[in-house]
Amino acid sequence: MATGLLPPDTADRLVTTARTAVGDSLRSVTYFTRDDFEQLYLREDLTRDADLSTFIGHEWRGFTVARTAYEGTELGDYRYTIRVFDNGFLIRVTSDREGVFVTTDGLTVKDFEELATAVRSVLEERTLS
């Protein structure tokens, strides 16, 4: 599925990180920037029919709105977003220049925290290199 938006080793590391964190509950992994996206993984029992460009636009705007809205509150810094749907969950981990959203089957809050921490770690390593 890789299109070259990310170096192959980083794309593989994001998928491996998500897979390790949530196991068979992993549905998909998508990397995105403000202008582009790349679906890095889609579980084979799912169909490739989602309008990812609409998802990306919404998730990017959602990140900037959430970060601005909660900036300076007693809640602390914005870290990630979890969205709950009838057939699964979406977790979005975003920085000023890039983000990843991962879709999953049912998970616990602890699973989401581990997943978000692991994905953020890969994005931060990428920024440092």
C-alpha cells in the first residue's frame, strides 16, 4: 500500500508498532500530513471503500481545533483523540506537521494509551532524524 510519502522503514515501524500494541484488533493504519495521506495497512477482511481524503481533512481540522480550544487549560496539553463508532474505534495522534490514525476493533482505555504512546514515539523519532 505504500506510496512513498514515508520512508519504507518508518511506514513498516508504524504498522508494526500498532500491530504490537493492539494485536488482531488492528483494522487500519493511515499516515497523513495537511496535504497528503498514505494508508499503510488495511486488514485483509476489510474493504478498501472508505473516503480517506475526507477522513484526513476532518482529522487535521479536528486536531487543530482541539489543540487550540484546550490550550492553556487545567487539563494540560492535548495528546490524542479517540472516536467511538458502531463497528470500531479510531485513534488520532497528531503533531504540527503530521499524524497517524489507527482504526481498531474494541480496546480498553489502557490499550489506547499504549497505542498512542507507541505511535507518538515513532513520529518523534522521525522528527529527530
